[in-house]
Amino acid sequence: MFYYYLYKNKYLFSIEDKYNYTKVKNIPLHIDELYFLYESDKNASKGSYAVSETTDLFNYEESIELLKLKGSEEIIPENIKQLIDRRKIKAVNTSYENYEERFCFAESKKKTVNILALGDVGSTLLTGLKLLGGDIVEYIGIYDRSPEKIQRFEYEMNQISFPFEYDVLPEVHGISKDELFDCDMFVFCASKGVPPIGDEGKDVRMVQLEENARLIREYVIMAADKDFKGIFAVVSDPVDPLCAVVLKESNNKLLPEQIKGYGLGVMNARAVYYAKKHKEYAMYLDEGRAFGPHGNDLVIANSIINYDDKLSNRLTKLAVEANLQVRKTGFKPYIAPALSSGAISIVYTLEGKWHYSSNYIAGVYMGAKNRNLCSGLEIEKINMPDELFDRIKYTYDNLKKIRDLSFCE
């Protein structure tokens, strides 16, 4: 390994000796941040991420295989291993321009969140974020094309309070369109083309792709023009393809890891609902995982310890069709998605906790268990049976086809 000193107690290291920084013999024992330099195709890999396993230092090419936990025979210095275990190493892809801007860890502080559109989903998400975000959210900015909606929710949200603890919950402020990207996280909840009750296809979300892709482009351009450095959160359907649209339309102004899709949280919650109702799925509560998109091609694993393909496929079907069961009651299913995929997952993202959301994996946005640490994004790696990986790979390939189709339109 080759070690370098940058400045102000910042140190770098790499496997290959091809960087023109000041060389040093070793990395000091007592440091709390370290940067691993590597080079990978920027059209198929992130700009940075948190190193979570030794294998991350030797596998530069990003692929769906990163979801697998693999053993490593490589021997590395003990202090490097300890920093990996503490998630204190940030991998920085030097194929990106201005990669040195990633030589920093995210600050541990309260965040500002701006929400676009206060329809059914946006207003429900806002309510959840107001009630749950007190420990991590400084304030919430809201914008809608209807000034009356902005005024209404500013009134309503700021009249929610615990008795005698009046500074516990985040304040909600109406903002102008120009202020949407003056924040740490921008949440896109705008939507067109939601199928009406009585028009239920197998996957109503895909009906919205064309309309919402057009809608989101305006805000991606705004984010790029503002040189936005925060998280661009996509809540509108179909979440995963829209994340890919955001990346493409940003014209490389947004990094892949800046964009996150919030749709998988409710699919996990729906699997939990059925796991509590039916004993045959009960192991999901302790051992299960969810992968993939919010909708068809979802992958529910009944257990990552004792995986059963038949049980998993049945539970997957129940989770995928749960929204249709709500629609049969005569109502649109937006409350659980807005809270499980939206408010709860967003709070967990900002707090650095494990949650479900979609992130960039080798050119495709796909959901998995992950967390955003000060050192970057960590996507969970697990020991994975071949049957489960084959399902995930099938979903990945389908999402790639959808992405390519939307890019051609």
C-alpha cells in the first residue's frame, strides 16, 4: 500500500502508486478519517462510498456482486482494518473531475429538508417528518404551486406541539421555488398520471414514468444550476427509474450517490404486515430482507439465514399486491408509502441508521438495506444463496432495461 499526506491531518492511501501527493511511510495510529483512492469507470460507479469490508479495497469495478459478503485473503495493516471496522475510511473515485472535493466527512448536525408538492403523499410525508424529525431536522421548507397549500400547511404544521416542550419539533416554513435547493435534502413528491380508482393494472406505478420523468427534469436542472451538494430524494413513482432520470438529466452535475429513491420502505413494511398475520412467514421479522424496486420485480427474502425460495416468492407476491388491496376499498394507497418509505426512511437516512432506499449500483438505482454515514454510503453485504442472488440479478437486469428505455424517449 502507498500512503500520502494531504493537509490538516488528512491522509490518503491507495493500492497503486500513481498519485502525486506527498508520500509518507505509514498512517498515524490515532486518526478518525482516512481516504482510499481508486479509479473506476465513472459511467458505472459512484464518486465515493464508505469502505465496509477489506474486499472494497481490491474490487474497483462496481457490480451487483457488491451485495454479497465475500471473504478476503488479502492481508492489510491492522490500523487500516480497525478503521474499516469503525467505518472511518471513505473511498474516493479519482476518475471523477474535482474528486478532491470528496476529501471530507459529512458533518454530524441537524439537517434542513425541503419538500416539493403538498398533495396526498407530500402532505402525509410532511406530517410524519414534523413528528419524527425533532432530533435530526432543523427545519422543513415547503413549496407547492398552490400558494394556498403552502400557507395552509405552514399554519397547520406549526400548530402541532407537545405541551410545555415547544422547541422539540422542527419548524415548517413556506419557501419560494428559488429556495428549493437551499437545504441538505430535497424531497421530490410531485406527481402526474396517478391511475384513478377502478383502473388498477398489475403495476400502476409504471403508468407514471413518462409524465413524472418530464416533471422531474425541471427540478434536476435547477439542482444542477445551483450546484446542489445535498441529497436529491425521489419519492414519486416509479422511484427507481426516476432516480436514473435525475442522474442523466443532471449532466454529471449531481453525483450518483447524491440521489436516493424512497419506495422500498413500504414494501418491507407490507412484508412485515403479512409476516405478522401468517406464521409461515414469521421468520421475516428477524431474518428477512427486501431488495429491488417499489413495485413489480420486488425481491422479498423470507430469511437470509434459512432462505426458502417458494416462501419468499409467495411473500413477495403479497407485498407487491398489497396496494391493490387498499385500492379495492375505494381509496388510493398513499399513507403507508408516505410514512414507511418517506418520512421514517428519510429520518433514518439523516440519522445514519439502517433503512431501505434505492441507491446507485453499477449504473442502476435499486433498493437494499443501507445507511448514510459520515464517511459515505454503506450498502449491506450479506452471505447470499445462489437462488436469492439470481432473483436479485434478474431484477437488476430488468431495471437496467427500463432505465435504457426511458433514456431513449
